[in-house]
Amino acid sequence: MNKSLLIATLATLFSLPVQAADPAPLSQGEVRKVDSAAQKITLRHGPIASIGMPPMTMVFEVANAQLLEGVSAGEKVNFQVQQQGNRYIVTELQVVE
Ligand SMILES: [Cu+2]
């Protein structure tokens, strides 16, 4: 039995996810402003269930500058956000076609 199969088997036995399970579903938003230098983005967003946030317009940090590449104001996006204390960090950002 190879190692990954063993781990998968153990995970099944103990009913644990093999990896961090599915991330929370993406939230929807519209870009208001992109600040690449500061790695920040202003989004008018819908409800974000994973962090219990109602719809609003606010500034988010982004996990890395690459997330902002090709993103501009006015575009609709799907995104993932993580709360760290009082910081809200976008970890995934996809422009909606
Ligand atoms: Cu908000």
C-alpha cells in the first residue's frame, strides 16, 4: 500500500477529509477600485456567508498582487475572503465573463 493510499484509507476510516475540504462558496461582487500598490481592492459585495457579512461596499486586502492583474473597476467578480482578526483578505478572485 503506498503512502497516499494509506492516508486516504485512514481518512476514510476516521471520516476525515483527505485535504482541507471544499472552500466556502465564492461570493459575488463588483469592483469599485483597484489599488495594486497597496494590494487592496474595493468591492461592492453581496452577502458573505462564510464570515457572516451582509452586502456592502468595502476595501479588502488581497493575498497577493497577482490576484489584481487584469482586474479593473466596473467588472463583476467572484471571490473568496478570509477573516484574520479585523482584516479581510481576498484569497481568490475571478472576473466573471
Ligand atoms: Cu463587507
